[in-house]
Amino acid sequence: MAVIHEILKEELERLYELQELYKNKIKDLSRGSVQEKDRNGKLYSYIAYRSGDSVKYEYIGKSSSDRAAQVKDQIKKRKEFELKLKQVRKDIKEIEKALK
Amino acid sequence: MDEAINLFKKVIRALHDNDILKDIIIVGSWCLYYYRIYFDETRHISPARTLDLYLMIPNPPKIDKDVDVNAILENQSFDLKFDYNTGYVKYVNPALTVEFLTPMLGRGKSGPYEIKELHVNAQGLRFLNFLQQYIVKIKDGDIEVTVPEPSAFVMHKFIISQRRKNKAKAERDIIAAKELGEYLLTIAKQKEKMIRIFKDVPEKWQDKIVSGVKGNSEELHKLLTSI
């Protein structure tokens, strides 16, 4: 059992490191989600994000622009990191419980 | 653990599909996964392993093509983690971490070894050439992997357990080596291989192996000191 205990401790350290990594990566990426609005037949992109009780919109540019593609990509990556962070936090909880 | 095994299998499959798995040796505790297959799912080999997958690139590498392993791992949902102090790179995922190692030869060098053909860098470690020298191919379904000979794995563990700064890791090395080593003694062919490999290594290494075995496995100590 001592081996399992040590493996769990090592795994916990690995997960703490990952938690920090994902938090830092998320910090560097755009938050919110991209929304498109149709104006006179042309699509324009906005970042929508929650600020207190209200939702704010920040103009990005034409949906076909490089900037819009870049922001969409960043938000997609951010969501992937958020999912990974969620998984890591869940695993940390389980291991901490097992090590008690 | 299921997620780790699934991801591990996906990584191995991706390396196989890119025809690069044949140039890589799996080392570390994931070898035990294959040893269990090799020895017909014996319960004498513990399924316990860490979530670090170590892939060894032989030194000198004999890779005849350019494969972007970096991209392969990113496609498997790994993120690159760069250590600014050491220059080493790890590929991380909540379920598994992948690291590349390579034998450190001669005077060695500080910092990572660049494996240009694979677009990765590897950490150089002493005594890994022992593992690259004695290998065995094991089939898992339609995939053939290269791992160290079980006897070499055991002797290497006994050597490195004495070099570890982390006591808990050293103890784990000894437990894994003793468990597998004593099991190998029950199989005549494996026992012969152990003797052959032991005879083959330099005397200095033999001394290190014996000193690692001493006090940890009476059976192995008896055999190795009688050679």
C-alpha cells in the first residue's frame, strides 16, 4: 500500500503543477464567447462577456477578418483549457480525499 | 486510470501510425504494462504505475525520417510545458504526461538533447544505454513496441535506486525491481537471460547492481554473486 500512497502523492504534485499551468494559460486568452451580428447582409463579430449582472459586447471586426479568426481560436483554446482545469481540479479532490 | 490507459494507447497508436514507434523505446513504469502482456497477464507484476510516460530515443538516434512528434502529441490534446530553468519540455494532459529521454554518454552535457528528426528535445540520463542495449519487442494487438529486456529493466532499477535523491522513488524502484526480478527467476529462459546480461555489463556496473540488490532481495543477490 505504501507504493500506491507514494504514487498518489506524486500524482498530486503533477496535478498541482498542471493546475498552475492551465490557470496561467487561461489568463492569457480572451474570455467570453464570440457572437456575430448581421448588419446590412454583412457579418460582424463581437466578444460577449459577463460583467456583473450585465452582458457586455466588445467589437472585434468583420467575421471574415483575421482578427475575428484569431479571437475565435483563442476562445476555443480557452474553453479547452477550462475543461482540462476542471478535470484536474476533480482529480485533485479525489486524490486529496484518498490521501487523508 | 482508465483515461490514462486510453490516452497512452492513443499516443502509442499515433506514433505507430506515423512509423516512428519502432525508433522509440518505452522505459519507466509503463514497461510493466507490456511485461504483463509478455508474461500472459501474470499477477506477479504489479499494475501500479505513475502517470508519466517516458519515451527513450536511442543515442545516437537511428531515425531516417522527419516526423513532427510535437504536432502528433498536440493532436492528442497534450500541451507543451517548457521549463525555463532547464530547457526541458514535457507534454502534459490531465490524464498523462509524456517526456523524452536519451542516454547520456561520455562526458555528457548540461541541458536538453535536441532530436531534430522528431522536433522534440530529450533529457539525457546516465545508465539509459544499458536499457537501449538489451531490448525486446512485444506485441500488443497489431502494434509492436520496444521495451528493455525485463532483466535489464530490473538491474537498471537497482542501479538508479541508489542514485535517487527522492527516497520514496528509490523505494518504489526497489519494490518494482524485486517483484519483477524474483518473478523472472521462476522462468528458466529469463533466468538465463539475466545471467547473460549481468555477465555482459562492465564490472563497475555489476558492483552497482549487486550493491542495489544486497539487502533487498536475497534470491537475486544469491544468483548474481554466484556468477
